[in-house]
Amino acid sequence: MAFLESVTMARQLKPFKVLPWILSRHVAPSTSSRHGRLASTATSAPSPSMYKFVVVGGGSGGLAMASSLSRKHGKGQVAVIEPSEEHFYQPMWTLVGGGIKKKEQSRGLTKDVMPKACDWIKEKAVEFDPENNSVKTSGGKVVQYDYLVVAMGLQLNFDKLKGLPEALENDPMVCCNYSYNTVDKTFKALQNFKSGNAIFTIPNTPVKCAGAPQKIMYLTEEYFRQNNKRDKATVMYCSPLPSIFSAPKYAAVMMEICKKRGIQVNLRHNLVEIKPQSKEAVFAKLDTEPNETITLPYEMLHVPPPMGPPDILKASPLAGPAGFLSVNKETGQHTKYPNVFGIGDCTDFPTSKTAAAAAAQSGVLKKTINAVVNGLTPVAKYDGYTSCPLITGRRSCVLAEFDYNLEPLETFPFDQSKERRSMYHMKADFMPTMYWHAFVKGLWTGPALYRKIMHLGFSR
Ligand code: FAD
Ligand code: UQ1
């Protein structure tokens, strides 16, 4: 079950042996521990490591923060707990699924993106103990901190949807852009499609890049048109949500696009089971009481898995009611532990979970942490900025950008709800370079400044 080995980003990662040199590098006495005290250790247990800053998760948000913090505070002050040897530029997976990029183009090595001034602890975090300012790792280390940044991303729960693991494993026409291990099935499914229903779903859970489940549908529909398959295909989007997209301005445009292109939109349809043997997908109709189900045959099925907070975060005192890191929605500071901060998909910032949101959060979080370190009250305010480049074809994109109130917060001085070739190139060609050269280095905190310049100061 090669696929099952990778059901989450975290689970993708094989346990690493703890190298003695890692241990020795991390037994560093802290000179400035305001909060920390040494964890009690039995004689045989590893000694605790101490850092001014510990970042848990070296994905998009974690690296951006680790880079900025280590640049400001210097070598040996920041540790990053990240088990993966590989770093993925996940936003490229939509284009990989559409056959536009190769999946290898989305992959880098963690050693190449890890800031040189940070100590990389190549293990999983397994337990948070915020009362004692420490994190336990899979290798048995107790890593102590003065300040903690939690950036663990979302957990993919493939096994929470009946039939999904088997379908991904055995049915070549069931595909998923949400994992490096499954993303290359998608384009093969497009190529092998003969006739019938091409169904695209979105889970009834929090989801990263909530636009991605429909972006691949537009690429598929266009591919069918360009390859003489369109008249043999019924393309449909099935979503448990009451609208196709959260921000109304862009939802209206996407509905128009679906209408124009003959795409069926079935709202309040929640995928509850896949039957790969009979090639059927079962949906609960959420507007019926009790929920009726409807079974649709599929020729091709794209399924983002159910997602949720990482198990260890959910089980910790750091979790809010939904299991995500409980943060102040303006500052990113933890609601109970003032020396704990969060960024990205693992937090409960009430906005759409994207790398673009994490970039904007990183700008605010730097200021928040700086204030707290200097004994000041944080004043910087995150407005919920998030962005979703809604790819609608191989040369077109609607660039959605909005805030906590789902109000547009557009960077460019034109109406971004129109499909544009320029926005496609921004997403497909400019963004990857920007990500590897600026974002993970903590040098990109979102387009707010450019927005102000391009709107001649008349923008929030
Ligand atoms: P991640 O980047 O996922 O990083 C989390 C890190 O935590 C990982 O490195 C993981 O190994 C590590 N980790 C997990 N568990 C542990 C543990 N126990 N201990 C230590 N480390 C751990 N965003 C956009 O802005 N624009 C887009 O167009 C876009 N398209 C997307 C398309 C797809 C198909 C997907 C899947 C995502 C897309 N995104 C997009 C979303 C974007 O990739 C994420 O929102 C972003 O990566 C979140 O960053 P993060 O740091 O919170 O989490
Ligand atoms: C963005 O900042 C970002 O984070 C790095 C993305 O993720 C890859 C995006 O997709 C987008 C659209 C933005 C916003 C950037 C601009 C220039 C509007």
C-alpha cells in the first residue's frame, strides 16, 4: 500500500534515526531563557535542548518564520523541528494534475531551504508541554524554548472517507492533487478518460486552498474540449457547501463560468463513500432531513481527502475547540500562552487556508513576536488577507483576493474577477520563483505594499 504510507504530510515521513551529532548540537545552554526551565530528565534520557525560538513544522509558514527569526537573532537561537527531507511547493500540484508541470518541479530538499543559521531537528514533534515550555520529539528529545511558533500545516485524513484509500490504490481513474504520491494519477486519468461522469469533490472539513478542488475541474474540462472528449463527458462539481466559493464576488463569476462551459454544480452534496468496484460515488444530500443519499456512477473522480488539525496538536493544551492552534485572529499570538504563536494551516485564523494567507500572517507575526520579546503589547493587525488563483484554463485565471469579511482586497488596478492570461502567468510562472527565492526566506509577506502602490494609496 505505497499510497497509504503517505496519508498525511507527516505520515509520509519515515521515522528518522536520531544521529548523535544532532543531539550534541542541540544540548546548548540558554543564556536568555525567560520562560524555560530544564525539563527533569532521568539519567538515561536525552538531555533537553534549549532555544530562544522553536519552530514546529518547516513547511511554507514555518520556514518563512524561521528565516526571519534566525536572520534577526543569529545562529543557534532558532531550532526547526521538521521530519521531512523533502519540501514541496504544493500550489504547483494543480498544474501537475492538469499536465502542465511535472511533479518533480514542485519538490525541493529541506536541507536546501532550511536557513543556515537554524538548527534543524529532523524529527516529528510528538507532544506539546506549554506549561513547561517544551516540545517532545519522536526521537525522545525534550526541546525547550522561550518562544514557540507552531506551523504544522493540515493533516490529510484519507482514511476518514469510506473507500478512498482503496480507490486511490486500485482505481486508476480516482485521483487526488493533494499529495505528492497521488498527484500524477490525475493527468493520466484525463488522458485515459473515455466517456461518462467526471466528478470533482471537496470534503466537508476545513481544506487548504479551497479553490484547488475546482481548479483541476476547469483544466480537465478544457483538456476534454481540446482532445475531442467533451461531448462524451458530463463534468460535475459536488460540494457540501452552500456556494461554489466563499467570497461572493468570485462565487458569482465561477457559477457563470460553469454555466457557460456546461459544468453541473451540485451544492450541498457531501461525498460519503466511494465504491471503486462498481465505480460509484455516494453523496449525502445535506439539504434533506434525514439526509437522503444519491449514488452517481463515475468514469473519473477527483477527491481531495478530509482534512483536519494534526493529531498531536488536537490532543494538546494548545488546541482550540476545533483542534487547531488557538490564536488571536489579529496578532497570531496564542490565546492562552503568550510565548506561543501560530502561522498557516494549523491555526484557527478564521480565513481561507492558503500559502498567500501564511505569507501575510508572517508579516504580522514578525511584528507580534518582536513586540512580545521586547515586553510590549503587539499592535500589528492581520486583516484575514488570503488569495486563491482560480485557474480556469491553460491560459486563464481569476485571481481571488479577499479578507476576513470576504470582501475583495485586490492587488492589481483592474477587476480581478475577470479571467485573465496575465494572472495565469503570475500563478504558473512568477509564483514558484517567488516562493523558492523570497517566501521561504521570509522575504515575502504578501502583496499589501504593491496593492497600495498600484491603487495610488486608495486601498486598505
Ligand atoms: P505546510 O506547508 O503544509 O507545512 C507543514 C509542515 O509541518 C510540513 O513540512 C510537515 O512535514 C510539518 N509537520 C507536520 N507534522 C509535524 C510534526 N508532528 N512535527 C514537525 N513537523 C510536522 N496556496 C496558495 O496560496 N495558492 C495556491 O494556489 C495554492 N494551491 C494549492 C493547491 C493544492 C493542491 C494544495 C494541496 C495546496 C495549495 N495551496 C495554495 C495551499 C498551501 O500549499 C498551504 O496553505 C501552505 O503550504 C500552508 O503552509 P503551512 O506552513 O501552514 O503548512
Ligand atoms: C501569494 O502571496 C502566495 O504566497 C506565496 C501564493 O501562493 C503561492 C499565491 O498563490 C498568491 C496569489 C499570492 C498573492 C500574490 C500576489 C502577487 C497577488
